[in-house]
Amino acid sequence: MSQDTWNAVDAYLSEQLVGSDPVLTAALAASDAAGMPAIHVAPNQGKLLHLLARAIGARRVLEIGTLAGYSAIWLARALPAGGKLVTLEALPKHADVARANIERAGLGSVVELRIGKALDVLPALVAEGAAPFDLVFIDADKANIPEYITWSLKLARVGTVMVIDNVVREGEVVNAASTDASVQGVRRMNELLASNPRLDATAIQTVGSKGYDGLAIALVVS
Ligand code: SAH
Ligand code: DHB
Ligand code: MG
């Protein structure tokens, strides 16, 4: 199996089941034009997030790591009237592109984009007494994933679903001796998911247009 095969299958699946969308296409073009990395979720992954949000009837979604707003648009489009997506982005340049993309999608009143490091903004959300989120998508720097989960738990309720992206790292996740902070972040995440009694979790490996990686899903159970 090769990246070419994964690309062809992703293209086929996305053509059959996802379709093309001028707003999402424009968002990626704007991201490219701004010189931002193409590390957004794939179209079929974006739709997975969207369907998951709808399946659980999510009204409030938290995203950590906005980039150009591609996954944010997928998630925000899943919300009912009055729903809200709060998305956190450290880099003002990324936030500027994301804001324009979100406005173009007609989602400016649904999405609250907060600029700042997530480890600063998450405590602020807790201090503000933010209502619990129904779904949390964690997709920022990987070294801090465990901390993002711990903070998200303070913004969660029983039944909240967390999705964590990029948790396989081309298989490096099994290398306990890795000196890669992202790998160690994911390994600490798995220890947390395994040991925290408030969470029940699984993770799967994925291949596709974004290479070989994986995602974890955790359910808040208490
Ligand atoms: N979820 C996006 C992709 C996010 S890429 C999508 O699928 O469309 C990761 C983003 O997290 C980048 O924009 C990066 O600037 C941001 N990021 C990195 N470290 C961060 C931090 N400490 N706090 C908030 N955002 C961070
Ligand atoms: C990177 C980040 C992501 O969220 C992703 O999906 C792929 C790559 C990165 O930082 O390299
Ligand atoms: Mg990601």
C-alpha cells in the first residue's frame, strides 16, 4: 500500500460521499495563498466530525487549533440554530485567515474565535464559567494534548465527546524512547485516557490523503 493508493481512495470516497463545496474550497485556497501549512483534516474527516456532532445533537463545540477554519466550518455547520463553536488559535495570522473564511461561510455569528495559547485561553473559559461543551476537537500542538484534555474536562459534562487528532504519528507512538515531544504528548495522552476514571476511550489508525496517522475518541463518563 502506498500514499498514491490512499490518495486515490480518499479522492473516490470524498467524491462519492462528501462532494465539493465552494466555501470549503475557497477556505483551503485562502489558507494556501497565505502560505499556511496544509495540515487541516481531510474532507472525509471533516465530514466525520460534522456527522459526529449531529449524531450527538451537539449545541456547543470546542475546538483547540483553528488553522484556517476548515474543520471549524465543518463543525459549525453541524450546529442547530443558537449553537456555538468556540475555536482557539495561538497565531494571529492563522486567526485572520480563519476569520475571513468563517465569515465567507456565513458562520460569523456561530463561531467565536479566541486568539491565544490554548493553555491560557482554556483557564480563562473556566474562569468565565463557560457552559459545558458537548463535543471537543483537540487538534493543536501535540505535546500538550494531555493538558488540553484535563482542561477540557473542566468544561465538560457526562456525555461530552472528545476527538483527538494525530495520535499515531506514522507509528512512532509505539516508540517509548522517542525524543519527539509530539510522540511523548500522545503517549502521555494514552496514559491519561487509560487511567482517568472520568474517561473511556479508544483510538484508531487511519491512512488517507493526510498520510498514516490516527485519532482517539474519549467519552466523559463521570
Ligand atoms: N483543526 C484545523 C487544523 C489545526 S492545525 C483543521 O483541521 O482545519 C493546528 C493549529 O493549532 C495551527 O494553526 C497552530 O497555529 C495552532 N496551535 C499550535 N499551538 C497552539 C497553542 N498552544 N494554542 C492554540 N493553538 C495552537
Ligand atoms: C500537524 C498538525 C496537525 O493537526 C495535523 O493534522 C497534521 C500535522 C503538524 O503540526 O505537523
Ligand atoms: Mg490534525
